[in-house]
Amino acid sequence: MNISSRASPKSFLKLSADISSSYGFRSMRELERAAPPAERSRGTYTFATAARLCSSIVVSRALIASRARLATIPPTKVPPIEVQEPVLAYYASPTSSYTPHGFSMRETGEFGLSIVGSSESMGEVLLIKVIAAILEEWGAPISGIRINALGDRDSQQRFARELLLYFRKHAGALEAAGELKFSDNPIEAYRRSSVMCRDIIVDAPRSVNFLSEKSRAHFRNILEQLELLNLPYQLDYSLVSDEREQGVLFAIDLAGSDMIVCASAGGRYDDFMRRMTGRKESTAVHASIFFRRKGIDRSSCKTLPKTPPPKVYFVQLGARAKLQGLAVVDMLRAAHIPALQSFDSNHLGNQLAAARQSGVSHVLIMGQREVLDGTIIIRSADERAQATVTLSQLPRYLRTLRV
């Protein structure tokens, strides 16, 4: 029997929290303890409050790590630049600030996933992977992933200017459709529902043709990684940003209707984060699963089940290891081994320091060589013992260590 046909919003949130934690995400309530008191939330979370809180945690972690490093460096030496460790968090809310078109805000809740502090394209891919895992296990399989890119602020401004010129050429048809004025925000046309407006948009300029070189490379990496993970996607040029001006957007469609899950969408919010926090280096990706909230209250969203204490910390070095690492996380989840993972795929020292601070007993390490060999390094947290095993042997070997 389909799980969702006999389940409730509360059981959906429990499943979502369990699966998210297996991929290294932590409850916002749990992470909030590490945030400055002024940044803590007194009510249920929203996209903005969660993003702001995660950003403050990223900065706080960087300061703590920098102070610890400074204490070990002679005054005559200039300390290296400290790389911030991203925050992976989830939360539940009985209402959503940005409810999808066609759904009532009063009747729709949100399960949100945020990665704050990482500019890597793997951020979008990880969120899509986690949401797909949640929906599949819930019993609401996906039919596909729609994705589009508007790029950075310069890319979006070039696209908007070209779009405005296009609409001016079709002013007569737009006036006949009652959709004459798009001068304030021509991208708003994509949200209009009139048939004539949609027919005009078919031949309109496409945002991907106006991406900067950096934005184009980022989007290309996302698509390549989705292909390597065999996650079905299609480009949907009608996906556009809201007032948060997302640089990348995606929507995950269900194969059929579901009694609990309504829709799922997400994107990259770097420019929005920089405006909101005032920090030039702020980056964030976020995704939401929207659900029918009937039968659930605010207290249920506040008291998500506590995530089990992690037993291992998974370190990945390089883009290929990060991608292959998702299969390792799936393996650990199937073996019921709680794990944390880092999102800094370029700096081993930072990841090992984060592993020590997490209090795990063992660290799993995968780099370029391990990807090619199909192996993984298992190191004790105190670095007194180390072994290399094949991926197929990993769960069994961890059990011998009583992990």
C-alpha cells in the first residue's frame, strides 16, 4: 500500500526529518543553540529566518575556527584564510511564506531544506537528491525535474532588458489579452495565466542565453551532475524567480496526486542572501516540500524528532568524490548508521577539524584515488588507526568497529 494513502502530515514530517538527517542535515532547533542569542527564533521558522540564522552560524563557526588556528600560529606568521564550513539545516512550518501558485497559504505547510555558505553546484544537486529520496520513500514517486537558470544579477538584468524589448514589439497582442503593462518587471509575464500571454511567451528570449560565463559554468555543472546521478530533468524556461531573485530554479513534479504532498521547488539565493545579511560572501540554496497541513499544528512543527547522534563523519575531496559520496550516504542510511558530512570538498584540514568537533568516533575519507579504486578510508577520530576497505565492505566493516 502507498504509504501516503494511510499517513498524516506528522508522519510525513518525521520521515522527511529522518531522511534529511541521514544526508548530513540538522534540525534548525538543534543548530540554533550555536547561534548568537540575538539571531535565535522565538516562533516557527520561515525561509528568511532560517536563512539568516544559518548565515550567523556559518560566521560564528568561522570565527571560532580562526581563533583556534591563531592560537597555534606564531605571531610572525600570517594565518591562512579560514574557509567557512557550510551549514546544512532543515525545518518545518505550518505555513509558507512563498506558497506555490494555486495553493492556499492557510492550508499549506512547508518542510524546508537549506544549505548556507556554499557556492558549489553540488548544493542544488544535493537538495534535489534529498527531496527525491523523501518523495520516493513516502510513496509519491517523481515524474521529473524541471530546471532553469537566470544567473547572477547582471545576467538577470540583461535578460529583463531583452524581454522588455520583446514585449514592446508585441504590445498590441498583450493589450488585447489584458496584459499590457510589464514595464516594472517583465519577468512577471511568466506568472500570468492568460492563454494569449502564454502563446506570446513561447517565442520570448530565454534566460540561459544571457548568463555570464560564471553562471553558465555553474548551471552546466548542475546538469552534468544530475545526468551522472540518473536524475531525469528537463529545461523549463517558464520557471522564473520571485522577489528573492533566484539564480537557479528547479521544481520536482510528482508522478501522480498525493493526499499529503502538494509540490516541491527550490533554487539558489546568493544575491538575496547578500542583501539580507549585508555580507558580501553570503551564499545559499534552499528547497521546500509543500504539504497539506490539515491535522497538524505549530507545536508539531516545532518538535520534530531529534536527530540521532552521528557516529561517523564523511569527508570528500574533489567534485567527483562529492558526487560518488551520495551513494556512500545512501549505503550508510540503509545500514542505519547516522553520519555527518562536510560540504567543503577542497580542504582536508577544515573537514578533519569539523569532524573532531562533532565528537564522532570515526572519519570516512574519499578522494580522487578512492573514487577510481572503489574504496574508502576509515580513520579513527584520534588518528591512531586507519584502514582502507572497498565500498561493498563498508557497512560490515563499520559494524565490526561497533559503529
